[in-house]
Amino acid sequence: MSRRSQFYSSRCFTISRIMESCCGGVEGIWRVTLDPVEAGGPYNVTAAAPNCAAALTDVLFGDIWLCGGQSNMWLQTSKIFNASEELDFSAKYPHVRIFMAALNLSETEQTDLIQVEIPWSMPPANVAEFSAVCWLFGRYLYETLQYPIGLVESCWGGTPVEAWSSSRALQRCGLYRTNNSKDHESFADTYCKDCSLQTTGPKENSVLWNAMIHPLLNMTIKGAIWYQGEANAVYHQETYNCSFPAMIDDWRVAFHLGSGGQTALDFPFGFVQLSTYEKGSKSDAFPNIRWHQTADHGFVPNSRMEKTFMAVALDLPDAKSPFGSIHPRDKQDVAHRLILGAMAVAYNEKNVSFRGPFPKEIIASAPMSVNITYDQEVSVSPSKDIFEICCSGDQTPGGPESRWVAAPIMHWGATTVQLSTSLCPLPDKVSAVRYAWRDWPCDFKACPIYSTSGSLPAPPFDKPVSSQRKPGV
């Protein structure tokens, strides 16, 4: 326990010489590592030394989750669907505590937060101004675990991943010395014309890592959740498949070392795959970032992003959001999908379905068709154009010579979907298939491929056809 960490604390301990210097007004930092304490509380905590003592009251033991990202993580509980009901309901969760770092940046790594926006608070205090995704995630987690949950919000709208990454992480992706303000300004111009939230934040390398993440490293956290990527749609988009996983890796090492080994070296990391912005857009920016969020695997966990989980959100558009369509107000479904991943990945619950269907095989089958076999049973609705096929014969999906045309769903079974290739000039020359590869691929909860429960949408993909049907066979 450091002097800045209220949530994890002991009931009573004594410190001699170091505590005496602190009580005497000399600035110092001390730490105590405690034996495990059963989750619960509240407890009173006293640190005592000759001639002085300091006390904390109403202290809980439980799991701390860090919530980071940009404006969709920042979007406050008072701004979402059913906000009044959510805020009234928050009083029923006194064992879910919230804390929020203030918006600050720094050119150097800070030991302590420059400012605190919301000190540790008990609901309903300050929940209205707290991150909706973070709050709902914590509330749903408490409902499942039935022990205290601490939530730490540290996010800033309109910020790229580079601002949240240390120089070590950026060096791994060749980004250490890159700061292109022109590119970043174009994000605001392109995506935030109708936004009423603050959506342009600092973009310089590491400035938010220095001021808003590094000061938290002494905390013992259970895990982190993240909602970010919009700013990278036009800022180093091509390297996000490196920079995002590199940031996760670096945070894990830094929190492990900063907490004296108390935070797991592979702590679970959940994130929200980008939702939508512009209906009818032909831009590949959002589809590319969604793909890069998974290190170009299309799903997580994977070999590059172990112990991660993802909430797919491309089926939750909100065209009428007063905060701009880039800020959908349905954060409840986002949090529910994150919770499924957390229970499976962070808490090792068995038989928890947390991933939507993903192809395990794509082959050319009957004449003028492609057959997709999924890794689980699927719920399918007809669609003429959400699947596309690459007709060029180029073996690199999305390559410069690619020609993509719609591939209507012909038939489906328990785990399979059959697509027509009839719109391809050479139906036998299909090299790749992609799904939901658009900014806004479907209306609200109306994509054609879901898990059998209908609750988990299939994530987008862009994959080669594994084997071609030979002519005449």
C-alpha cells in the first residue's frame, strides 16, 4: 500500500522512522505490502508512529479495475440511455467505489497525479459525471462477484494511443519520434463536426502516459478496460496493429513492477471494438482500426494478445445521439459484453460464452459459391451485401488489385453460411471474403450473424479463401 492508495489498505500497522519524518512535515513516500485480507469491509485503517497517527475510514478490500481511452470511455453516466434510472439505481451499490484522474499532461513521468477530478467516492456521489462504461462494468461485476469493486477512470477525448504509451512501447513500433499534428487535426475535422463533447485532446507521444497512467503504477489492479481507437482512424492507422498491443504489453510490465509484483504480469485487458460513425461511408478507416485492434487476427485472445477480451460494438449505432453519432448512448450492452469477457478471461469462469462467431474455414464449394464454417453455432438472418468477396485473384486480401463485390447469403446451417459468388466476373477466381467491412455495417442489433443466443455479434473479418475449387470439379 502506498500513501496514495486508499482502496487497498490494512486495518492497523505501525511505521517508525519513515512515518515520523512524514508526520514531521517532510515530504516522503512509503509503502506497506499487506497480507491478504478477505474481501469486504468497511474497515478503518490507522498508520501509527510515536507522537503521530493517520487514519482512513470506510476502506474496502476488493478488485480495482482501471478504465482508459478517449471520449467513448469518458462519456458520462448522465448522458447515456436511461440515465435517470441508472443514477437512481447507483445508490444500491455502496461497495462499488469510483475515482477519476483529472485531465493533465506532462513531458516527463510523474510520480503522483497532478490533480484528482473525483476522489474515492461512494455512489450515488459523482456517478453522474463518471464514465458510463466504467461504472456499468463495475456495477455488473459486483452483481456477479458480490464483493467490493474499485473503478479508476483515466481517459481523455480525442486522444491517440501514442499519447497513452511510454517511449519504450512506441520504440517497438518505430513511433518514438513521430508527432504529426496535421494528421491528428484532420481527425477532428473529419469525425467531430457534429460532436458536442470535447473530442480533441493532446496527441503528443507519451504525455498522458506520463501524467495520467505512470502515477497509478503503485496501485494493485485486477485488470483494465479500454475504449479508444477513433483518433487513430486517420493518425498512424497503419501501425495500430503494433502500437495497441505494444501499449498493453508495456502497461502490464510497468504495473507489475510499480506495484512491487502485486499486479499480475499478465493482468487481463478488455477493450471495446469501435462502434460506428457515418452511415453509408465508403471509408475503410474504422474497419481497418477494428481489425488492427485485434492485431489483425479478428478475435481475441490470440497468440499476439493473450489474456485479452473484446466487446464488439459495430451493431450498436446511434444516429440520433446528441453527442454525435460517433458517441452511441447504449453503453449498457457494451458493458454487458465486456463483463462476459471479464468473467471468462479474468475470473476463469468456465462455460461462459464471450466471443461472437468467427470463421475457422472458408473454402470454395459448389459452383459459384463459398462456404464459411464458424467456430460455433450461429444465428443467421438474410443479407445481400454484408459479405463481400474479392474477385481479382489477388491472394492478398484487400490488396491494391482487389475488386470487392457483394456476396449474398444463399443458405445456412447450424455452423455454416454459404455465399453466392455470382456477382464476380470470374466466379471461380475468388481469393478472399470479408464481413461487415464498413464504418456502419448494420442497424441497431441487426447484423446478420450472431451467436445462437442472439447476444454476441460476429466480429468483422477479412480472410483469404483457403482452397479454391478446381474448374470442372
